[in-house]
Amino acid sequence: MKDHFRDLAIFGGNPAFADQLFVGRPNIGDRQAFLARVNDILDRRWLTNNGAYVQELERKLEEYLGVKHCIAMCNATIALEITIRALGMSGEVIVPSFTFIATPHSLQWQQITPVFCDIDPATHSLDPTRVESLITPRTTGIIGVHLWGKPCAIEQLEAIAQRRNLRLLFDAAHAFGCSHDNRMIGGFGDAEVFSFHATKFFNTFEGGAVTTNDDELAARIRLMKNFGFAGYDNVIYIGTNGKMSEVSAAMGLTSLEHLDDLIALNRRNHEAYGRGLAGLLGVRLVPYDGNNRYNYQYVVLEIDSESAGVDRDLLLQILHAENVMARRYFYPGCHQMEPYRSHFPHAGLLLPETEGLVQRVMSLPTGSAVTEEDISRISSIIRLVLMNGSEMTEALLRRGDAA
């Protein structure tokens, strides 16, 4: 073992970081401003059921996103389920497999079959050229995912949906604060769903929202998120409980006051990683172009094992040993998870780009919990590993730590 490996924890040295650095560690914002709102909530004794803070958050998000309607929800998964039902989706709906499991689960939960479509390897998002071949008489909709905060092929999917009379829903869980052609994500398709989970750069602890410019759809979703109530003791529609609490809305309003600062911080972090990893063979930092607004929430690497000399999982193992909790996305692909693995055992044959990408992609820590010094040290670890890839792999193989 060469001397330049001696400080890596995986070779018996000390971890680079005393505390673990996680992907998705929450941004807290102004604690005093948040606590002041919480005290106000306690004084009002109105904790949920469309309280003042939920209404204020919805109004401010409508203004920020440039949409007619924003319906706050308890989380994005319930928001997806309610919106899918409100849109009348049934039968089969086309979705990418390279997404968080909540996307297909929100269909399967309602006995709708998710039909997995491959992705464009350049964008990591749904490939519109493959969508049309998957449409059958049972197809009622398409769900596109704005991955990494980058808009998916919106116009192409809208054209297919219009031509084939299908509903079009966008999973915008990654895309709050992002834009497409000078329009904020939120007003495309029939509706869009945002996640405000604690791991998102803009969070409400737990939460989400549906946005739409369709008045009738918005009214139906509002009914459905509150058991179908239209006034006191008057249920006029089937529904469930999707309401956001007042304390979650208070967190959202507090986060919204510092949104630009959080985005600027994410951008600085992304650029710092770009400098730290520049010139490394076999590493591609997924870029953000200057044509749109982005939240820069995700620092995503593609690792080409042949060029790098180290595969993604070995690099991940070493980073974890150094207390850098980088993670794979969205391994191993939704089609390889249950119940889809049993329902569609040969789905991977139609998803070659997805199957390849899940072996290459990883995400690095960012956000307010990560400093530029942290990023420099993380980049140095990656640089050390990749510049000595074959040598390190051989050393680990000798130790029995690598497959």
C-alpha cells in the first residue's frame, strides 16, 4: 500500500470528517422567525384545517410560481395520489423507472399500472421518443419527472399528450425554484407536484403542493384533500386527508424568506465541486446551463468505471468510510423493486439506459450544512481515489474489501 493511501479510513487511517456529511441534511433557516410563528399558532389554537399560515403560504407560492392555484399538502406522495385520482387516470400510465419509488407507487396504490419508459442518457429524464411506442388502448396518462431540478422534455410530452388525448402530470419534487423558457416550473401539463420534505432545500418539515392553472381541477383537488367536505357537514365528493398543518406552513414561510440565499449557497457549492473535480477522467458533474433558473440542490456525478479505474460503488464505499454519506440515485431502478420486479421481471430489457445509469450515478452532500472547506476535502478524497484507481482497487482486493 502506497503512502498516499495511509490517511484514508478504509486503509486504517482516521476518517476525514468527525461528523457525517449527508446528502439531504435539512436547511433550518431563521430559527427565531420560525419560533415566533409557532408561538402565534399556539396562541391562535388553530393547528390545522386550512389555517392562516397555510393560506398565506399558498398565496405566496402562487405568486412566486406564477400559477393560478397552489394547494398545500401533507406530503408529495399524497399529493401525487390525489392528483392522479382527480385527473381520472386509470388503466396504465407511462412513467420513468429512474425516479423515486413514490412516483410509481402513487399509481400502483390505486391499482393503476405504471408502464416504465426508458430515459434519455443525456438528460436522465423520460425519453419522449420512446413514450409513444408504449401507448396502448389502456393508457390514460404520462408522468414526467423534472430530475435534478432540470425540466424534462416538456413540449414533446405535451404534444404527445394532446395528440393522444392523455393526461399529463409532472413530478416536480426536485424542481422548486426552477424554470423553463422563462416560466417557473409549476404551470406545465395538467398539474405539477412539488415535495417540501425535510431533505429538500426548501422544506416544510414534511409537505408538498399541487399547482395548476385549471380551475375545475384545483377545486376537485381541494375537495379531495379534505375528505370531500364542501362546508360544514356537507360531503360532496370522495376524499382523504391530505392537509398541511400550520406548523409545516410556518416552516415553509420561514424558508421562503431565505429562498434566494439558499439557492445562491447551493450554486456556490456546486461551482466549488466543479473546481475541485475539474480534469478528472471518468467523472462527469451533471451541469446546469445558463438558460434557466435552477435550485442547484443536487450535486450529481456520473462515474465511468473504465475511464476512472474505479467503479461507482467502490468510490461510494471509500467516501462512506470517510464519513461522507454520498448516495446512489435511484438504485436499482423502480422496475427492480417490489412489486414491479415480480410483476414485470423482464422490464430491464426495455430499459437499457436506465439499467446503465443506476450503476454510474451518485450524489454528494451540499446545502447549508456543508462548507467550502468540506467540499475541498471531499473533492480531494475523490481525486486521490480516481488518480490511483487501479492501484487502490488492487489493494482493496488483496484485503478482500472489494468484489
